[in-house]
Amino acid sequence: MPRQIKALFFDVFGTLVDWRTSVARETEILLKPLGHELDWLAFADAWRGEYQTGMEEVRSGRIPFSKLDVIHRCNLDRIRPRFGLDRLDETTLVKLNLAWHRLDAWPDVAGGLTAMKERFWLAPVSNGNVSLMVNLARRNGFPWDAILGAEIAGDYKPKPRVYLASCDAFNLLPADCMMVAAHSNDLKAAAECGLQTAHVARPNEKGPGKGETAPSMRVDYAASDLQDLARQLNG
Amino acid sequence: MPRQIKALFFDVFGTLVDWRTSVARETEILLKPLGHELDWLAFADAWRGEYQTGMEEVRSGRIPFSKLDVIHRCNLDRIRPRFGLDRLDETTLVKLNLAWHRLDAWPDVAGGLTAMKERFWLAPVSNGNVSLMVNLARRNGFPWDAILGAEIAGDYKPKPRVYLASCDAFNLLPADCMMVAAHSNDLKAAAECGLQTAHVARPNEKGPGKGETAPSMRVDYAASDLQDLARQLNG
């Protein structure tokens, strides 16, 4: 028998929003009128490719916590020479970095979250910072009760502190909370903290056919999308 | 000419919710069936009367930060002998402490916030903890973009850190944010951090005729309630 669930915590990049085609699109919208021509999807992949490296500096304690906007900017500066973008001015770079605030949700997300909102407390537990989460919520209609995650915890997933600080903010035991993600490593870390787990398939997250279709570990729920998860939880 | 405002930060106890009659009601609902008879409003006043003392322990650095639920419980234990409540069991005390999660909003609040939501980012910047804020939001329909305030900042208003950490979470300069409160001391502290200020009259907060009808300092806006503030800001 499933244990009682009071709160659902959501991974965001990949699980709720399609970062890849959104970043490619936003980059093209900004840079094409300035005369740049590049492989926009490859650029998005390269930028995301630096993601773990940037956060690992914080997780390892080599640098103090800084919000994901700052890490995205450092990663941008690291990759842009590879794409012939050495000479962008600061105003353009600031705008470009905000591409991550303009990501579109997968089509099932807003409806799925709304279907789960009455019964459960809902929060993103993402490595994205608060303002980035607010922009994505406003753009896509995510009905959050609060913005939890890395910036609140002062560290990055999969460090236990991020999951545990989120439970604590809701005055809940880890066993009363469920982490929802399209990434097995995120769910594994949450399970090790005592949270319940739900996997959502995002088979095209990193490109056609490049995403997790099923979890690589035992989970409490495995869903094809958020509408499916809502049906399973409300059923 | 008023400066541009991007985010509105709200004090909650007294400004948005009527803590006094709500705590009195919730206490009566819980304790009367157990055979207790007391002056419920006086009890609410006494409990609230310990509020600043409890938080001052944290602000002064004498004790590490602990969330307002914990401080409310310590304050409850301090006052209850005065009301003949020495022998309540732990289960009842835990329930009683949650009276602060079941406060009703003043009638203008949900409509006023909704009217301001499209144009401004909205967050509580309260000394209340995240789970308390979520319960009040769900009960009263507060459409927050995020829950900011004391628990996020790790200190209590009117310490500058609480206002500044809230601006930082939204990636905004203090000058782009406005603190909204029914208490001049809260607005004074926010103004000293560079935030804009709006006063809301709550003439009956602490009992009939016992509340601020007007600010005791210069503010950017002075409103009779949140609907009035929404009209002034949208006008």
C-alpha cells in the first residue's frame, strides 16, 4: 500500500520544460538579427553540457554557493568561443543568459500540475534559482505553493541537503514527500533521503530518442507524463 | 514621478490577515470542547504580545535562527500558565500552535492581490515560515509567485537581511521592490534598505480602534486597503 503523500517536489529542466529546443530558439531569436549563424541546437547542447561541471564547483565546496544564473553565465563564457561568439557585448550576454528563463513546458505539464494541486502541496525542487523558477511558472502556468530547491538550500542536487531542506520548509518528513523527475540519478538521491519517487518519461529531452523512457531503479510510480501521474495519484 | 516597481512584498500578520480574531476563534474551537473557558481574545493578545521578545532572541544572535512555528510554541508555553492551561497534553499543544496556520484574510486581500498579480511579482516578506505562509495562501487564495521572508533569509524583520535577501531572490534591486505593510516600523526598515513603501490602514488590527490608520513616516503610497492600493498602482 502506498504511503501517504502530502507534497510533490518537481525537477524542472527536462522534467517539466523542454530546455533544449527553447534555448536553441531563444538564442536564435537574439543572435540571428546580429548576424550570427550557428547550429542552435548544438549550442544549446554545449551550454547544457557544462551544467554539472559548473555546479560541481559548489557541491565540492571549491566555491561558495552562487545561483544558477551565475553558473549559466560562467558556462556560457566557457563555450562561446567554440561557436564564434567571442565578441558579444555585455548587454547581449545578459539577455542571452536569460534564455533559461524563457523555456516552454512539455504540453502535459500545466494541466497535470493543476490536477494535482488540490490534493498535494506542489513545489519545484530544482537547481534553478528562485527568479528563474518564477519566470518559468508565469510563462507556463505552473501553480506552485512555494519555490524550493537549490537557492533555498544553498547547495545543488543531488546533495541531500537540497531534498531535506525542501521537506523541512514544508514541515514534512521526507516519507511524506515525493520527488518527481525524468532523471533516475535525481530520484536515487531523493530516495536515499527517504522521499518517495515518481519517474516521468521524457524520451526526447536531449534530442530525438535521447532521454529516459523508464527509470533505471525501483520507483514508487512510473508515469508516461504528468497527466498520467495525476491519474495514478488521484485514482 | 514614481519609480518603476517590479515586485510587491507583503507583510502578512495584521496587514493581510486578521490574526487576533482568528487565533481567538481557533483556540476556542480547540479548547472549549476540552472544558476550558477563558477570554479568547485576551489569550490571542497575550500570545501575540510575546512575538517580538521571541524573535529578538534570534535577531540579537543569542539563539540560532529557528522558524516562527517554534517561536510561537515557546511563546505559547510562556503564556499558558496565566490562562490556566498548564496541563494541556502535547497533541493538543501541537494543534493549538497551528492556530497561526488558520488565519483569515481581511476581505479586500484576495481580490487586491489578484488585481496586482499580472503587473507585479508578488511575495510575502513575513516573519512567518514557509509552511505557515502556504497554509494561509491556500486558505485565503493568495496568488504568490514565491514565498520569501524570514525563513529564506535566516533572520527576522526588521533586520535588513530579510528585505535584501528577498530582493536578491527575485534578481531585483531594492529600488525596484515595494514593501507593503500596515506597520510603520516595518516600512521604515524597508525604506532604509532602499525599497519603496506602501502603507495599508488596518485600524482594527489589535482590537477595535487599535491599529495604524496612517503611516507615521513618509511613504510612497498610503492606501485604505489592498483594493485601494491596486487602484493606485494600476491607475
